[in-house]
Amino acid sequence: MSLIFGAPRPTERRSWATEPPIPPNSALGSSFARVDLSTAEASLQKVAVWASVALLAGTSSMLPIDVYTGTGPEKRERPKPRWMNDPAGDGNGLEDWIWQLMFSWLLRGNVYALVGERDSRLGTPTQIVLQHPDEVAVWRDAKDGKARYRILGQEVEQEQIWHRRVYPVPGRIKGMSPIAHHALTIGVGIAALRFGEQWFSEGAHPTGILSSDKNLDQTQATTAKDRFLAAIQGRREPVVLGQGWQYNAIQIAPGESQFLETNGFTSAECCRIFGAGLAEILGYETGSAMTYQNLEHRNLQLLIYALDPWLTRIERLFTELLPRPQYAKVNRNALLRTDLLTRYRAYQLMIRNRFGTPDEARELEDRPPLTPEQITQFTDIPPASGASTDTQE
């Protein structure tokens, strides 16, 4: 019997109560909670949510994963097992699989998969087919306290399920869902967008007023409006009004345009759901976009504050599937590439201080080692014009 549950008495039957839900902030009864976020994709209506998920999932799936053994001087790269290039076995590859993994983690806090094949010697999964997180139901068995799973209404044996969670809570099987627990914040943002769209498309107000200092009957007013609309329909030409006519466009009142400020505020808040610094990286905090000068700094900020915890999870995930003592490592250097001049200066310092060789520097730039003919060209280069040389008489 498990040490966690203890050994029950012969006549004792332990009862496991249903896990009480953790009330998200959307349970406060606000009208903004009426925005339906019951499906994982619904929250992606908010552009800030889409941008955050796309940035984290896309970057994680883009970075290469290598397999090693040993550390320090004993560190050696090993070939990746064949299944690691396509964990789902569906032909879509590792990048597609990691994207789906991150999608489930970021939006629902859990990733579920069916195990298709296992290693005959180790028993570890070699085919992991990810399932949509909204199609999986999880509960704790009332008799033995073990996790039970149902996919699309059909119960699945626990040995067939591969479940990994984030945002864990003690005593609970599932990790917390970021979307469910921040539904109010996301709902406010989506509601603000809907308000703006309805204001422009369905608002009970005219776009402008065409007035005259003369008394007009209904027929004359309709004729004037039709002629004015015909003059401006589909054109960018100026309109000439006769004596006594005036046109005034109705502008958005400051009080009615506050949805723009609300949208900007909720966008930054939505980014912070997925990691510190994402709002600044995506430009929601200051309104500034990435520039050439600060790109390297923002990449470093992205790695340290937002991306690295997810990369560490991915490394541990693959390491537990590999035979010991092999381990997986994400190549973070691919994210921290700088501009050409900065890289070349770094290579110069590396070679000058004997930290690396020219061939190693060339390998970092995806270039082959120097050939003997190329080395001869470097050694036979004459001194620059006007340069001083030391000669012996």
C-alpha cells in the first residue's frame, strides 16, 4: 500500500471526495464573465493572448533540441533517437508536436496524450499522440484515489494516458488553467472589442449632420441626402456645398471611446498571464515595437523572464523518455544570435584569448572549416600599403 495513502484497516473503505474547484476570478458574477471561454481557442480572440501564445509556443518549437551524455570535459553529443524527430508519429515532426504541447500548457495548464508505442526494453513511450485538452475529463476514483481519464466520453486505461501538468496545486490531479483563472481579465478585453465594433456598426447615431439654413420638407431633405451620399460614395474627392449648406462630422466622444484605453490595459494584463516581461517584449506596456537596437536585449529578456521555465520543462520531459545517462538540452544560443558585427567581434575575442579556434567560430556561422588553400591565402597576404615592416640588412 502506498505510503501516501497509508494501509487501511481490513474493514475500512476509504472514501475520496470530489475535488472542490478553485474559484477563478470569473466567478465574481461580473457581466464580463459572460464572454464564453469554455473552449481553449476562444481566448485567442484577444490579440494579446494570441501573440503571447504564438511567441512562446513558436519560439519553443523553433529552438533545436540536442541529446548529450556527461558534463564538463566528459560532455558528448549523442544522436537523437528516431522517434524524437516525430513524437506523434504522424509525419508532422517535432516542431509541430512541441507547438501543440505548449498550446495545451499555456491555455489549459495540462497536456494529455495517448501512448501509441513503447520502447521494448525501457518501457518508455516512443509515440505520444497529443489530445485536445477540452476533450479530456479527469477525476479521482472514489475508492482508491487514483486518477481516471475519459476522452470524448470514453474511459481510457491509465497506462495509455500520458499526462503532464503545469501550475500544479497540492492534492489535485490537474494543473490550473490560466484561461479559466483569468477569464475576467480576458473577458473584459474581448467585451471592449465587441463594444467598439458595435459602436461603429450598430450604434444609434449618425456619422454626420448635413444642415441648411432653409426650411426643407421630407422630400427635399431626402433628395439632399441622396445627392450628398452620391458625391462622396467610394471617392476621395472634395465636396462643394452651396450657400446655406454645412456638413459637420460627428466625432467619438471621449467618454464613449474609453474602450480603446480599456483594450490597451487588458492587452498588457493578458500578456502578464503568460510570463513576466511579455507585455514589454510585445510592446503593450510602452506602445513601442521591437527595434534593431534593442532586439538582442529583448531576446535576452524573453529568455530569462518568460521562455526559460518552459524550455526547462521541455528538457525534463524528453530526458525522462531517454535511456540513462542521456539527457536532452535545448540550444538557447539559437535565440541569442546578435547582429553580424557584434558576432564577429565576439569571435575575434574568442580566438585571440584562445577560448576557441577559427574553425569553431566558422561552425557557429554554419560555414565549413578552412581548407589548406584558404589558410595559404591568409598567410600569403602582403602587408597593407604604408605599413611598417622589420627587415634585416
